[in-house]
Amino acid sequence: MRQFACLVVTFAIVAVFSSCAKDDSPCGPKDTYDLYLLGSSIVDSTAGVYNTYMDGNDRVFQWSELIEEACSEEHVNLDARVALLDETTTGINARARVDWSFLFEEKIPMTKSGADLKGNGSAGLKQAFGEGNPAWFVPVVEVYFPTKGTYGADTAFLKQNVISVELMAKYRKH
């Protein structure tokens, strides 16, 4: 009888783990967009993901990328992190978001934790693209601060005070 009970327990454990591993998603494989910039590569415009602009008196440095052929039926999960020189660094802010279908945007709040500005969130694409259609989205992270007067001075300030910029979007392929 004891062997039978052990067999039943073993079967139940295998059944539970088998059902957990099953993927019932109507989408394709999982994919990840991963941007990690360190040091001088933070303002490298050759990668095609870097932009800068003025927003009132603030200089904004922006990193983003168009992601196509995403599945519209599962949420995009976004993690953003800006590593500052140290925890005493002040005057620098960050924000993140996911844009899609020109009209939709999900803002991701970023808060300071030690020497990091961090944020995470998710966005659903189905409302804009419908069920079963390929979708696109743009993950964005921005660092901004009061301008130092010129692009060169702003870039030097950014390089002096920001160690790295990270942006990760997890999604499913169409």
C-alpha cells in the first residue's frame, strides 16, 4: 500500500509540473529587447536608438527602439534603470514609457532607490491592434535635467553623473 501511495504522489507531482510548463499562448515565442549602455556609449548615436531634445529648460536624452511583429494578445513588460554616479547625485530625473499605434502610451513611473532610478510596468496592445494581428511598440527611457547651456555641456554633465542606462522589454512574437 505504501508503494502505491508513493506512486500516486509521484504521479501527482509530475502532473502538476507538466501542466505548469504547458504554454497555451496563442502567440509565438518569447522575445526580449535589451538595451544596456555603459559609460561613453550612453551618448553613442551610431546605434540608432539615441536622441536628445529640449523640453522647456530641461535637456532630455532619450533612448528608444521600434519593435515590430509583436503579439497583440499578451502584455509587453518593461523594466527601466538609470544608474547614477552615487546616491548623492541630484538634479537628474528619469522617466520611461511604452508607445504603440501612434495614439497609445503607458507611462512607467521611475523612483530613486540608492544610486538608481528604476521603474517597471506593462502595456496591453490588443486594444489598438485587435486579436491575432501583428503589433508594434516603442519602449522609451529618458533622462532629463536643467540644461547647462549647451549640448556639449549637457552631454558632459550626463557622462559625469550617469553610469549606465538600461531598458528591457519582454514580449511575445506574433
